[in-house]
Amino acid sequence: MATTSELLDYEITDAASYAAVLRGSNVELSQLAPGPLRGHHLRAELPCGGVSWVETNLPLRGSGRFPLGMWTLSVVTGARTRSFQHGIQVRTGTLLAHGPGAAHDGLYGRNFSVVCVALHEGLFENIVKGQFPEVSDLLKQEWSVCEPRGVRRRDLVVRFRQAATILRSDELVRRSTAAMAAIQDELVGGFLGALAQASPAPPITPLAHAAELVRRSEKLVEKADDHSLQVGDLCAACGVPRRTLSLAFHKVLDMGPATFLRRIRLNQVRRILKSRRAGNGTIQVSRVALDHGFWHLGRFSSQYRGLFGESPRETARS
């Protein structure tokens, strides 16, 4: 029997627009480094879920929730610079498992790529209990980050990337019910087989401590009711001096906390401008910028263009 699997092949050029494509995951994305954002997001339907393949060139911050009713099993297929999931450093070959509605908490470095297979909750639980009981503790956890060993690690990266590449390029495969079911079975089985022999990702103590300070600061920014939070507020809330916080941010993100705050707020302004698209861009841009703590509007415009490659007025009018 032949059917056509729905395919999303989305070219990523903007974090705010890309986040809108990910509505089902309730993910908020922020671009953390200046330059043109480039990448792609592939998603193909499977009989009981789907496969996604994401590649991006610039550092991104992602937070939110994974979809309800689905387990998401991910293999990092490329991580050239420091990347983190839930404050734990991930590398090429790291395994990530997120349960239904689990927190999405990622810092993704340059040239990051990941392939994910999503599976309906009931089917996944049956597979684990019937075929891989040794990983049944996974069902009790919201998320897991693990490191597979040796050859299995390399083979899993190759297998997941090959599956995503074929799904992107070969319509005949996507039209075959049997082929799509076989892909689903092989990816899920390969992931769980590797997970059964994997070890929890070991924290590197100094880096883990730095990553935790960054995560605590991020959560303070996310929960703030207004946009007046400053670096001193983060230091006080984290109970560390400014130098310690600055070293942590530079170690994890290659930028200081003040730069991070500014870039997060520039992303917040961009999301608002893209969502409102008001006719009078000058008035709207000024008001939104001031509301986000940018008191020098000329400097704000320059910083905005430096990060996103266009002026805030151009964003408001596009």
C-alpha cells in the first residue's frame, strides 16, 4: 500500500519566524550571535509520529515545552562548539529523550544539528516494556541526557542522519507505508538499544557550575514581569559577584551577561515587531524599544541591525 507522507522542508532565516513554525512544541527561540541565520528544518510523518532534522549555523537559545502525548528521541548529529541541554553539555552522538510535555531547555552552538524521532506515548511505552525493559526507568523521567559508547555512538549518528537525508530527498520512500514503518522501527530500536548501554552524561564540574549559573539567570529573565532586570539583579539572585557571573557567561556563551541580556531583549523586540506589523513603524518601534529598556534609540537601531541584518523599521514594515 502506498501513501504520501506530509513533508515540511523549511528554510530557516529568522528565529522569530522559525519559532512560529514550531507552535506545536511551544518553543521560544532567540538568536545569540550577529549575522545572517541560516539552516533548515525537515519534518516527515511516520506511521505513529514523525522524524525531524534541524541544522542551524548560529548560536540559538531555545526554551518551552515538547508536545503532549509524544515521546521525542533525539541524536545530536553535529556540535562543533559548546551546546547544552538542561545545562548539560552535549556532543555529536549524545542521546536526548524527552517525555510528553517535557521542558525544552537548550543552548545550541554554531553549526549545530540534531535528528529527532517522535512517537505516540502509548506505543513508545509498549515498545519499552516489551522489547527494552532495561530502560524502563526512562518512562519515569521527564527528560534524559546520555552518552552512548564507542562504535554504537558513531553508527547511531550515521543511521539517524541517513534516514533524515533519504526522507528529505526521496519521495518514493515517503510514499511507501512499509518503508516509513521500517524507518520508524529502526530509529526507535537503534536509539533504545544504544540507550540501554549508555551512561548518564557526566558533568564537567567547572563547566556544569557555569552552565547552572547561566540557566538560573535565564530563568530570572524569562519570569521577569518587566524588562528592567539588570546584571546586578542577576548577581544578587544567584548569590555571586559580578566577576563570577561574567566568567560563567563567557565560558558557556562566549559573551558577558550584559550582552546576553541585550540580545535577548532585541529578540523580544523583534518578535513583537514581526507580530504587530503596524503601518506606522516609527512610533511603534520607538515605543517597543523603550518598553524593553533601550533608552538610546540610535544605539538600539544600530545594535538591532548588527544582530539581525536589518533595521527595526524594516522588520515592522515587512
